[in-house]
Amino acid sequence: MPRLRPLLAALTCLVLSGPPAAAAGAGALGLAAEELAGPLCEAAPPDRIAFQVSAPGAEGLAEPFAAALSGAIARRGFAAVPLRGREPPEQAARAAGADRLARVRLALARGGRELALAAEVTDLRQSFFLQHAPASAARLLTALVPSDGVVRALAQGAAPHLSVLSLVQLFDLPDRVLALAVLEAGDGASLLAATPRGLSLLTLGGQLLSSHPPPPEGRGPVREPWAALCTGDFGGGRIAWQLATMAEAEVLTARGGRLQAVARLAAVPLAAGGAGALYGAFAPDLPVLLDQVGAGTTALPPPRSGRFLLGAAAAPRAGRAAFALLRADDSAEILDAALAPAAAPVHGAGAALALADLDGDGEPELVTSSAEPGAGDRVRALRLRPAETLFASPPVPGAVLAAAAGDLTGDGVDDVVLAAVQPSGESRLWLLTSDPREAGR
């Protein structure tokens, strides 16, 4: 395949730059180009449109797509100006006399089954009076089309290497988020956030759908607040949660967008995912967990050691790795569905922990914050087998203390939502996603 790719790219470019009939039958690249060119060229007189195409981790897609987009733009009566040099795109576009600039990013989504693109479009036309471009926010255009053999061959297996991964700011909550969970449903996904004051059900945009206070009875105060929260099959409901101050865990439903308690659990619901649920126990008078985990709620096995656990995570769709346990020595223990070691421990894991199949290849990655104290935090995504860092964010304000995985964007691939507690006591929520449509949120 490496020897064939340059020839395949050249042939693809020739086909995609041809007449409309050829482009219409050119497959996924041609269809994606047409999907982008339509809104890119609408409601404007014929002018010059500059564009820069990138495909991080799948560079073989960039040039054929640029040829397809040039043809699609030209067929609409516009002049296409592809930018390929190292000069800053806006500067190059202005030098070429372009009226509009599109920064296009390509990626494979859903494990390579679809081709996704996100384009940030900036108007460069100058005002006669101001002699500079009028102030206007860049538009984000997105498209998602079925992949085909040409795309997969040009990408050469880019999907397992996370061709796109972005950390996107969502919204702020006026409280300290202790735990997060994703509630997937047929009509989309929503967020659950546990705080010292109770449980909140939220949209991805931050709209409060319902809230639920903790029960009045409890096991007494602890040194610091802590919470367990997860979604799965808990008999009468899909939500299970427990604050460290609560005597028992609650099972809730979210029928009609309203949270309602329906049952109690004797054990702490640590995590739940494709391999089932994992339960544990709080340490007496402390906001930590005993090193005691099991798959049932009534008869936990004896503690494995005298150490403490700080948290747990479950993969929504388990592969070889099903669960992760955060130990007090800042390492993450990776377990399979039978609670046997599935990979080597990951050292330097922070308080936020999630297992998520971010690239759709069937195996979850570990997402965690930093174990190092400081003014800001960092979010990291790590492949487990073989061990390697796939993503490390710039500094994130606050301390990232909670994370949860699930398909929040609806592309069929896991995302991770994280909460960073600010010095003011508020929490800022972030989305880690491989869906390029979210890159310009």
C-alpha cells in the first residue's frame, strides 16, 4: 500500500478535478466536497475562495480532497485558491486576493466508516470605508459522509491513530462538581453532575433539565466531599449515585427529563459500562474508597489490600480493558471484565479518570488529568496496548477532578466530559472528542 498511495492520490485528483459527472461519481471525497462547497458558496456573488486543507494523522486525504473542493467551488462560478505553503493562511489568502478563507480539517469517524470534516470560514472582504475586513465571527461548516475504499486507502488506517482529538469548552456550573456521568438515550445524550448539593441532569449546552437533592439521612460529615455516579442497568433505574455523606446509594430514573429515586443500593456504585457494574465501599469517615471491589451489591469480596482507592471508571463499550481503578499512589489499575489485569498500570494519573473508545477501534483509551499540583491542569489521552500518549492538552484553568465517557456528539464514537473546579468554587465543563464537527464549538 505505501507504494500505491502516491499513484492512487494522483488518479483521485485527476478524477475529482474533472467535470461534474465525474465528481458526482467520485465517491466519499467528492460527496464531502460538494457538501462543503454548497454552504461555502451560497448567498454571495462570484468571488475568490481560498482554502487550506489538513488531515492530521491521515495526510494522504488532504491533496485529493483539495482537488475535489477546487472542482466543486469552480462549478458554482467561484475561483478556488488552494493554499499549500507555510505562510499563515489568512495572510496568504489576502495576498491572493481572496474574499473568503476556509480552514478545513478532515478525519475518519466511527472507526473509519465515515469521513468527517469541519471548516472554519472567515470573511476577508474589506469595507470601502474601514479599509479592513468587517468584524464578524467565523462560521463553522461541518459534514459527515459514508467512507469508501479510496478514503480508507488514502488514510492508511488513520482512525486508530486519532486523526482528530479536540478539547472543547462547554459551560460553567456554579458549584463544585464531584462526579459526572453520561446518560445516553435514543434521542441523544445528556449529562449528570453530582455536587455537594445534589444531582443535576443537564443538556450538552448546560440547560438544567432536572435536579435531585440528597436524602436527609446520612452517615455523618466527612473531611472532604466525594461522590460516586454512574449510569447502567440498576434494575428499576439507569442512574446510581452516592455522596460520601449518604448512608446508602440511590437508584434513579429520568423519565420525562425528571429525576426520581426508585431504589437503594447497599454498596457504592463505582462505575458501570459495557462489562457491567462495579461496586465498592467508602472508608469510614474519609472521602476515599477501600480497596474492595466486586460485581455485586450485597456481598463484596474482602479488601484486596489496606490501601485506598480514589476513584473508578468503566468503558462504555468494553474491549480488553473494562475498568480502571485510581489508586492512592496516583496510578491507574487497568482491569478486564473479570477484574484481572488487562494492561500495565498507568502512573501519574490524576483525579479525573475515564475509559473511552475515542477512535472507534473497539479498544478504550484512558483519559486522565494530571497528578502534578499547579495553577492549571492538563487532560491526557493514553493508549493502553501498547502504552503511548495520544493527546495532551494545553493548561486547563482549575483542577480537573471528574470525568465520564459516552457518545455525546452522536457520531457513534465515545467522547469524554470533564469538570475543572475553579478557585472560585465554580466548575467549568470540557468535552474531549474525536468528532471534528465539535472543533469550532
